Amino acid sequence: MASRRRARILIVEDDPKSVQVLQDLLEFEGFQILTAGNGREGLDRIGAEPVDLVITDFEMPVMNGFELLQRVNQGYPDLPVIMLTGRHREDMEKVISTLKEGAYDYLLKPVDLAKLRHSVMTALNISRARKETRALNDVLAETLRTLHAKSEKLEELSRIHNDLLKIISQDLETPLTILTGTSKMLLKDKNVALSGEQRRLVESICSQGEIVQEIIADLLDLAVVDTDQATIQKVEAELHPIVDKCARNLQPMARSRGIAIRVQPPGRLRTVYVDPGRMKQVYFNLIHQAIQMSERDHAVRIGILPLAHAQKVEILFHSRQVPFEQVAQIFAAREEIGDVDRNMRYRLSLCREIVALHGGKIWVEQGIEGETLFCTQVPNLFLPEQRARDVVS
């Protein structure tokens, strides 16, 4: 093989006949052979040019094989060494010491050439694998360092992004509160005579102001959710008034798009244990997205269904803008969701987080005629926590 032909083997042996036998065998296998007459010469050859394997005799003048092995292990720890030794009883202690010192293998002289060939091949394969592993580990370590640096940068950018969201939202909130508050006072002030058109415009300002306030609340909560600091304050509440108010606030927007919003009259509903403000965000965003995704001259239908241990809200609409599968991926918390609008992804992700905080469930279904249904499910009041998780799982 090409990799074996490129391998360079250093034979350190003071007996010329033994050197010739080993050299003939290994050259026949395609290796390049270097030779040295003792350990000192061997170290010089190793320092002068790359070597893949050392085969050394134990007994040699100037520096024996054991000393050479020690020097190789200190300066070239990845270089495998095969030791050759005699069959004398006293040589067994040398063999044991050699193996303890880190020699890859030892062979008894006269050398069995088949065993030598096998030992050489195995030693080179192991050495090659170790070098490749070390190189891969170096690449992996560098990649991890790069990823860690990028992660720290992303965390810093995320913090700046969230801080900007808070600043912008808070700067908008104060003048908007004054605007909507003043508009409501005008509507209630009996001393102010408004024409029908003026009253309609002021009511529109109030309605649109509430929509913008919902958007500001979403911006602030997106920053909170990004830092995993979102909290809820649960109280006893009814879902129908929350859903109905969201639908009424969004009626002007729906009418401008030629879309009707229809909230089905609820049946006998039990109270739930939720944070009303948070759930208002959920249904406002879901209805808002349903309107934006709906085809013109269609209706958004909203229904609340009582279940045994929970309540389910369904928001049905006709959409051809965003594939059903992509919306399902958002609710499944998938990262890769194609070219879905960023605002829509943020809003639906916020809904998912809030419902999860309530121990509930949110998902999307596809109707018989191709409609899209946003579905949420939250536990009834005082349902034990473990049972609630079982119900909505």
C-alpha cells in the first residue's frame, strides 16, 4: 500500500548480517530503511529526519537498546519501538524492563521473520491511528474554542438586543398610555360634544392604542423569555372574556382586511387557574396571526371547548401564505423553520412559552378542508399539578 511504502523504519543493530536480513525483508514489503550501528547513531538519525518506527537490538556498544528506548520515549513519545533480544534466561529481566519502559513489542533472536512482519505492520497502524486521533483532537479543541468565543459573543449581542427592546418599549409605553388615556377621557366626558365621525375616530385611536400596547408587552416579554426569566401570576379566571376582548380589539384590523371574526357562544365552562394578562397575550397573538395569515373575505372562527380536566381554545382560519408544516415546527420549538416571517416566529414562540408556563399545551392542526387551527389547552382550576401534566401531554 502507498501508506506503507512511505513509512520509514530505522534499524539500530551492530551486527551487519542481522541488519541485512531485516533490511531485505522490510524493503521487500515496500518500506524505506534507515540504519544505525548503535543507540547514539540511532538518536542522531531520528533527530535528522522523520522516522515512523524503530527496530533496535538490546546489546550494542556506546548506547544499548534500553537506553535508546528511554531517550526515544522522552523526546519522541509517539514513535513506536520494537526491541530485539537474545533467548538467554538473564535476558528475560531485560524484556520485562523493556516492556515496562514502553516498548511496543519485543522479539527473540534469531528473529522469526513472519512475527517481525506482523509486529511492524501492527505497530505502524497503531502509531498512524494515534497521530490521526491527536490531529482530530487538536482540530476539535480549536473548533470548541472558536464556538465558545462565538457563543460568548452571541450572548453579549443577545443581552444588548434585549436591553434595546426594553428601552424602546418603555420609551413608547409612556406617550402611548397618555394618548389612549386621553382618548378614553374624551369619550366619557359628557361636556365634550363629539360628532359621530369624531367619536368613531377617537374609538379607533383607543382600539389601535390597545393593539400597540399589546405589541409593546410582547416586546418586553420576548426579552424576558430569551433570558429564561419569564414568570406568571395565576388566579381564578374565565377564558371566554379574555378571548372575547382580544377578538373585539382586533375587529378593526380584521375589517380592514375584509375578514370577519366570529366567537362562538361558549357552553358551560369551568374556571381556570391562569395569569389573565399572559393568556391575553397568547390569544391576542394567535388571533392577530390568524388574521394576517387569512385569505381575504374569509372568517376567523374561535371556539372554547370544555374537556374533562382542561379547556381547549380553537382558532380556525383559511391560510395559503405559510405552509402548515412550518407553523407546526414553530410550536414544536424547532430551530430550522424555513423562511417564516421573524415577527410571526417570535409571536408564536412567545405563545408557546407562556402556555408551557401554565402547564398547558399548544399546537396546530389541519382541518378537513385545508383550514388551519391554532389550538391551546390549559388545565381547569385546582387540577393537581402532576395530573395536569398527564392531561395535556
